[in-house]
Amino acid sequence: MTELPSPSALPDRLPHRVRHELRFRRLEVRAVQRVTPHLVRITLGGDQLAGFSSPGFDDHAKLFFPDPQTGALLLPTVGPDGPSWPEGVKPAMRDYTPRHHDAAAGTLDFDFALHEAGPATRWAAQARVGDVLGVGGPRGSFIVPTDFDWHLLIGDDTALPAISRRLAEMPAGARVLVLAEVDDEADQIPLPTRGELALHWVHRRDAEPGTGGALLETLRALTLPAGEFHAWVACESTLAKAVRAHLVTERGANPKWIRASGYWRRGAVATHDTIDD
């Protein structure tokens, strides 16, 4: 097992948090693009997008969906005690990573994986230009340094926006190993980067998302590069926990240099699990 660095070597590479003013925005759909058979990209815009900030590659914004019957969109107000809702009524809401924010163009992209039949995927599958969507936050960002010998990114369809952002911000020459699970070759997307990328697509082949062990099996079969690395994992919660455990117990990964999340959990709705010791 790889020897862990001394505590004195850790601070320069530890992530840090950045807090943002909490705001809720009513935005309009400017474009809809079917990127792959199971991925749709929604571009939002509007005057209320001004001041939006998302510096962390795996930031989470809260999306608020209109009532499917009336089309009405409810958003909370922010008071001294935090957000409050009119008469306690809340719309369907989910956490999503901003795929791309272009401040100059006044646009904000979100990618939706079209698998689970929930309010987010139903809305995205039917979205049209002019539709409205509420966006809250991000309330904060988790900034992970790039100064490692190499980087490991592991995730399924739901993690592709964050993986794309992380690869785009990598400095030239940074070594990155990516394991990305999608249904099949038709669901693969371009992942441009200035870094030195070793990309492994893992295919479910029509298996239900979150049920197979192909992602972990692929990781087990790989010879990882030498050197100190940061690992980022995001997928179904049970699998994310297993991947993290494998990295720590069998690959000698430093637990302080792993960020593992369950972006979703089979049999549950609107979940986001942070996985640590």
C-alpha cells in the first residue's frame, strides 16, 4: 500500500470552499439540443442570470420545475431566516451541475441524463424554447487544486457535466484518467482538455443504470499511474461508496484527496449523498 504523505504536506493540496450570495432566478429556455440518445442540453438565459457564478467544476444548482399542469413556476424569497415559500407550497426541485456558463453571451447550460422518469427528465424531454425554469444557487463552490501528479475522474451519465468542466480547466500537460459509464457508444460525448487524457468508456449495454458493476470492474482491472493523485467519484450512491472503498483500501489513495458523491440512489428520489469516512 502506498505510504500516505505527512500532515505537513497536505494543506497546499486540500480543497477549499467559496461561498456565494443565495439568489433565485427565473430563466427562459433559449435552446434545446439532443446531444446523445440519452442526454439533452438545455440552454437558459434572461436578465436575471446577471451575477451568476459557478467556479467549482462540480457545483450544484437547485432547479425548480414549473407545475406540469398549469405551467406556473414558484420560487422562494430570501429573508433573514433563509428561503421561504408562499403558503408553504413547493415545486418539484432537483440538484444539477451547471454544464457551462457564458457570462458574455448571457447563457447557462444544463445537461439532463434521460433515464429515470422523474420531474427533471420529464421536463427536459419536453422542453421548448420560451419555457421557464427556476435556478437557485449555487450556494457555494468546492475548489479542488490541480497540482497533483495525476487526477482520477469516475462517474456515470449524471457526472458528465462535472467531468467535462474539470477536464476543460486542467492545465496543459496535466495527467488525467477518466472512467465514464454510459449506455453504449452512441452516448459517448467529446471531452476536450489541454491535459494528457486517458479515457475509458464503460458501457452498460441496456442494463438498468446503477445495477451493474462494470465501472468498478473496469477500475479494478486498470494499472493506475504512479504518484500522488486526487480522485473524484460521482455515480449511484452504493457504487460510489464501493469505488471509494476500493481506492482507499486497495489502491492506497489518500482519503483527504478523494471527493466521492452519490449523485442519485436507486429506489429514492432527490438524493445527493456525500461519501466519506
